[in-house]
Amino acid sequence: MIGLIQRVTRASVMVDGCEVGAIGAGLLVLVCAERGDGIREADALLAKLRAYRVFGDASGKMNCSVTDVAGGLLLVPQFTLAADTRSGTRPSFTPAAAPAEARILFAHFLAQACKLHTLVASGIFGAHMEVSLTNDGPVTFWLQVRPSGAGDMTTDSRLDSGA
């Protein structure tokens, strides 16, 4: 599973002109299920993003997690994160999980987040959404938990420094 996390001062999601989810300070998380992902990968990604230290401590170092700072989580399903863009000028979405499987995994991810975290909001799976955010930093990280069928479960993290 993929989670593109952005530290925000605020974020919201609109569907058909109505706000369906919003948070103040916290993490906006674009969530994507890939082929081969299951409950194990969803749970591992959720644990990682809740513990990932992207908020400043008293000296300004990124030593605090969203849990430490009691920040919100805005979870937004986004299958386009699985796009294969290696060739041509049109992305292929072959790496993405089938919609029915992805819907189940996102629902599980959201339910687990609601059980474990105080402030959780979400977008709507399959809907055309308008996402607004104020990125704080900017701070953006790519987290990925590889499907267990792809060998040992590993995580990948990439940083967009905004520089």
C-alpha cells in the first residue's frame, strides 16, 4: 500500500459541492491499494504513518508523530498513486488493486484509523473529490508497504523537501 502523507495546517475534501471531511493541523494522507495488498499491508501502513515523526519538537526537529501532537488524519483514497509512468505519455494503472478489493482495503484502513486515532476524517471511495490543503513546510513523504507476496515486507520512504 502507498500513503502519500503531507503535514498540513488544515485540509478538506469536497464531493458535489459539499464538504465530506476536514481537519486542522495533522496529516493529509492519500491512500492507494496495489495488487497483492491485504489487511497486513494496510495495518502496517497505518502503524507507520501514525508513528512517522514529521512534526517539530521544542527545538524544531522532526521528532514528533501525528499521535504525539494529537493532530488530525484526513484519509483520501487515490488509486492514481499506483500509476506506472515509465513509458509513454499516458499512465497505466495495472499496478493498482482492483476497485472492489481497493474499496475493502480502504474501508478497513479507515475503520482501523478511527479505532486507533482520535481525529479522523475521510474522502469517499470512487467519488470525484476536490482536496484543499495548506501544506506545512512543505513536508511531503511517500510511504510504501510492499505486498507480502513480493518477498519480505519492506517500507520505502521518499522526501519532497520543497527546496
